[in-house]
Amino acid sequence: MGTVHARSLDPLPMQGPELGVHADDIEAPDIEQHPNQEILENKDVVVQKVHIDGLGRTKEDLLTYEIAEVFRAKNLIDVMRRSHEARQKLLRLGIFRKVEVVIDTSRGEDALPNGLDVTFEVIELRRMTGSYNTMVGNNEGSMVLGVKLPNVLGRAEKMTFQFSYGTKETSYGLSFFKPQPGHFERNITLNAYNVTGQFPWSSLRETDRGISGEFSFPLWKTSQTLKWEGVWRELGCLARTASFAVREESGHSLKSSLSHAMVIDTRNSSIIPKKGGLLKIHQELAGYTGGDASFLKEDFEIQLNKTLFWDSVLSASMWGGLLLPIGEKPTSIADRFYLGGPTSIRGFSMYSMGPQSEGDYLGGEAYWAGGLHLYTPLPFRPGKGGFGDLFRTHFFLNAGNLCNLNYGEGPRAHLKKLAECIRWSYGLGIVLRLGNIARLELNYCIPMGVQSGDRICDGFQFGAGIRFL
């Protein structure tokens, strides 16, 4: 289950964590205000040579782009800053286990009086690395085994094979990742995967076998991704009691789609942010490159965070989506939106609201969901400065709706239908941050606006995942 609101399967995250040091985990060194700092800042220096010691299979031309800024430094403080930035770039490539920087005066016949030599001492990752870890999805966990071949061709390419066994999903896949030298954010990824998932709220089992190719690149302050995906989907009933509507959806289908995603993320953390905002816009067009699924799918996510007094944070978020069928064929249960549960509208059971048949939830073609949250430190601040800082008190108000639309009625009728029968809930609880990986929530929820057929969780509800409303 790759997203909170969409029931379609996603392959494993093939660009998962690397073994070794992460550039994002490195804090910039604090340069103390020293009486001699002004002298160092005003003293002109020239970086004459930059050495990289410890290279084996890595091509030197790849690293030239990452260290070029060091030569432009004008004083010693500037050399230190630019060298640290270059070190971060080298670690970001995911091909070195360790990178150290040594700054020394230039030596040799051509050495200038104010010349400096900068040396990067690197240790490359092994040709093959293995990993074992657990992954937290949206209210489900999985065990992940991986084999990575970092720096396959010497220019930061990566070949990855991963196998995941989870509570509701099992998958395996092969991926090839190649960045553009000097522009790591501009990269190409090729995937081949097999994913089998169980969706008890719909009495459905789905197996996806697919291939995909995507191109990611920055544009102004945004991250853009263009993707083509071809997937053979097999739908089947999870239980003998599955409704006729689910049985009718069972069988094989082929989806070929083009999609585009844009992300602007200024948050200081993706798990429990204290400031900044997030904007995600995603659109998918299926049917024009083959296959028997034809639709246009649009969805978005907005989040704003503001730090208040006493280390408290006010957070507001909004999700929405629309699925438009193309042609006479209706949309598939595998492509519709799903809503409800501890990661979206709290106080309701997982994906258990909206259109249903004989107790099986069929998803909707349009939805919206909003959340208002207040995060505060634990009362009396136990464990402040240590373990206690991983916990936050959580007050929330959630609301949303999920439905199908009659596309001949027009936009005004659509908005009216989305505004009817709004589900909402409020409550409070405790949030635990698991590093920069995931978070856990234990909330006391009071669901309101409950409609016929909705399943609720009145009282305590536990949630685990990466993306929360």
C-alpha cells in the first residue's frame, strides 16, 4: 500500500537508504567566533591542488563536478566551508563509506606563499553490500532484505535487488539508478517488480507485475518526476464471502500510464515538522500508451507548519483527488481512492468509509480530507534533551469525504456532493518519532458525522506510517 488514500500497489522504494554515512545526517561544523577569524577571513589564499585519495573503481571525472567549488575559495574560512559542502556532495553520491578532509599549505616548486592543498580521503563501499531492515508503511510493517551493487560502472550508478515480506504485502524487484554527473538530482531509474497485496477492507487480493522508467530533475524550487509504467494486474477475492461487486472486478487487466509529479518541500522534517510547507501535485494518464485501463487521475497534498510559543507547533494539511474515466469503461477498484484510518481520518477503520457493497469497500472517484493539529511537548518535559524529545502530545481535528460522481452533472453538483455527509473526528494522543524514518501514534478518537456503512474506531486507535494527514 504505497499511499494513504490510493489502494493501488506500489513497488518497493528502490532508492532506499544506503549503507554508510548519509549526507543529510551530517551537521555543518560550527565555526567558533575567534579573535583570529577576522584575520583568516581577510587573508587571501589560493587553492592550488585538490587531491582525492582512496579511489578504486570510481571514475575521476565524476568527482570533478562535486569538488569544483573548492577552487573558487578566496580565504581560509571560505575554503573550510566549501570543502565541507564538497564532502556532503561526495557522501550524497552513495558510493563512499567515509570521506575526510585535510587542508594543508601547498608544497613543491610551484607552491605559492598563500597556496593551499585540499585532500579528500575516501573509503569506497564494497562492490556488493547486503542489508536487512524493517520498513513501516501505513499501519503495516514489513521485513526487507536487499542486495546493492553501488557504483556499478564507476559513475555512481546503483543496481538494487530487494525482497519484502509484510503483514499485507509481499514484493520483490530489481532497479537500476543512474544520476547525471554534476547534477545528482537529475537521474534516471528503471524498475522491474512483482507485488502481491491483501486488502481485507475490500476482500481483495492483487498481484502486480510491472516495469517502469522515471526521470527526476529539479526545476526552480521544485522536484519534478516524469514516469512511464506498464503493469499487468491480477485481481482476486480474498475470501469466499466477497461481494458480487468485488467478484465482478476480479480478473486480469493491463495498465500503461504516463504520470507527472511535482514537489515543493521546505519542511525541516518530513515526520514531525516544526516549520515549512509541502506541496505535492500528481497526475496520471492511462490508456494512451496501450492497456485496457483508461483514466485521468489527479491528486494533491498541501501542508503548512508554524512554530508557536512553548515549543508547540500548529500544523494544517489538505488532501484531494479526482479520477475521471476515459471512454465507456468504468474505473477499476484498483485505481480508486480510499479514505479513513489512523493515518488519514482518525476514528474510522482503515479505508472503511464511502461506497461499499455487502461490507466490502469499493473506493471512490473523488475525495477530500483536511486536518488541523497542535503538537506540544510532553507535560513537565520528562527526558528533555534526550529520549523525551522523541515524544509529542497531539491534539487533532480531521474531516473529509469520499464519493463517486456523475460526470454529466457539472462542477457545481460535484462540489455539492463532496460537501454532503462530511465525516469528521477529533481527539488527542501521543506521537513517537522513529528517527527520520516513520512515526507512531496512539490517539483517543471521537468520530463524528458517521454515515451508514462506515466502520468506526471509537476510543483508542494506534497508527504507524510515514505519511499522515
